[in-house]
Amino acid sequence: MQAGTSVVTRLGTVPHSNIAYVLEVAKEHDYDLSPLLDSAGLNLEAISDSSSDLTGEQYYGFLSQVLATLDIPAFGCKVGQRFSLSDFGVLGYACVSSSTIRQFLQTFFRFQQIVGSSASFREALREEGGNAMIEIHSSCSNENLLRFDIEEAVGQWTIAAGDMWSGKESMYTCVNLSLPEPDYAQELQTLVGCPVFYQQARNELVFPAELLEGPIVMADELTAKLCEQQCHTLLQGLTQQEGLVEQVRKLIINQAGRISTPEDVASKLHISYRTLRRRLSDEGTSFKEIHNELRMGMAGEYMRQTELTTQEIAFLLGYSEASNFHRAFKLWFGKTPGDYRLSGSGPQ
């Protein structure tokens, strides 16, 4: 589970916000990484922007400098444990709405590219001899970067286990790492909550295969299906050439919990607002038309196919206040969200 907060706009990139938890953990250990940010041409404003991304080379170049500067035991795992499913936008929502742990994992691995895994990272589910394994694969050749990548993924999956497994004890029976045993091995094992074995053939988190059929507490079949459809659209957009309208649509979808502005979108596309407006006009549309059509189309789908509350839908569509969504919905559909469902347009 390698990526940061938000969906990337291009394959091979990583969200700027992927660095945010690195800075957070470093600061708690009295390290100021501002000089490294400056030397890498990065800034806090870009990092706090959950809708922008940087190349894998930029990300790992900065991370390489960080790892050479600080000395924090189990640093990768500590960073990884700051993540939550909400950091993965619509993909996180698709996972937590899954009916079983198996579906949760299959959904994440199927669409992991949309949250930046293609930069140098991938994960997979394997079953063998009554066990299930979350395999972690990193293509980093640098030893320090490889260790960070693997430990960060382990940290993220130990946190994700809370959304998958409702038991009080650890979901995992052990963690196998291909890495040499570090001097902070005991601290890492305490963070993970199960035995950790080193110099193994694979990097993997192991748990009983029977848990794969266990239910997810927040399971919602219709919501899962709808979110998976959006993930499919995003993945399809990443893997094929697309026009400006589709790029704008994808950026708006990516920014769950935020209100998109034309200036913001133009910045992500590395063009001026004036150029964005002109090119969209050439394609017979405008930012406002795309924005309203997309968000209200998604709103109608959520109201018809899920039982999400108005407040939850408002958040997913980037409204800071449910009342703003309520007004926009009524203006678009001619009725309130509640009346829309009561009229039979909602889930039956």
C-alpha cells in the first residue's frame, strides 16, 4: 500500500502529499527537513496539495537525502502507520465498502496504479498451504530506499488490518522480510504486533487464508460497485491517451473532500488559467459545465445506488458543507436529495 493521499494524474508519479507523513514523523523526532525540501525544489504548499504529484525520480531523490540525514529506528514503518484508507480517496472507499477481506484486497491490488504504485512499487495477494500473504514488491536498488519502501508498506497494512479484521488480536501471524535484521528489530516487531522474520525469500504479511472470507464491518455492495466503477474510469484514463476534457474530469474526481477551481486544475495541468479556458472553449465546453455535470451526475448515482447520507455524499463530491451540496442538488435536479430518494429515484 505504497501511495500517498490522492489519485495520481499520470502513471509513474507519486502524490506530493506522500512526503507529508515523512515530514510529520521527522518533526516529531526533532528533525527539520526544510533545507532538503528547498534543495529538491519542493515546498510545503505543494506537499499539502493532495491533488498534485511528482515523478518517481523526484520522490525517491528527496527520500534518499532524507534517509541519509536522519536516524529514526523503524522510520519507514512509523511513516506507514500514519496512513488511513481515507488517504486513498475513492479507492479507499471502494475497499472499505467491500463485502469480504478477499474483495477488499483484490479491489486494492486491481486499482493500485491510480494511487501511484507504478512509480516503483506493487503488491499482490497469494495463497499457499492454508495461509494468505500480502506480497510487497519494490524495484528500488538502493538498500536504504528498499528498506524504507518495504517497512512503510508493512506499516500501512498493519493499520489497514483494522478496517479488514474486527478481531482484537493481530490479524497477521507473522511478517517475512528479505532484509537483513536491523538493530531496531524489537521496536519494529512491537509496532507490527506479530513476529518478524528476516532474510526470507519474500517480503510479505502472513495471515490465515480462512480470514479472506471474513466480512467487512462497513460493507455496502452498491457503494463498492459504484466506487469500483469510478476506479476503473480513473485507471482507464491513466493507461490511454486522453483529451483535455477527460484530464479535467479526472482531476475533479481525484479531489475528494475538496472543491476544485479552474485555477487549481490549470496548475495541475501545467498551463495557465487563460489557456485552460481557451482550450476548453475550443472543445465546446467550459470548466463550470464539466464540473457541474460531473459532480451532479455522481450525486445522482450515489443517491440512486447507495444508502450514503447526504453529508457523506457531499464529502465525496468535495463540498465543505452539506448545506451547499443540498442547494446545488436542488438547483440541478429540481428537488432536494431527500425528495429525490422518496420519489423513487433512490435505491429500491
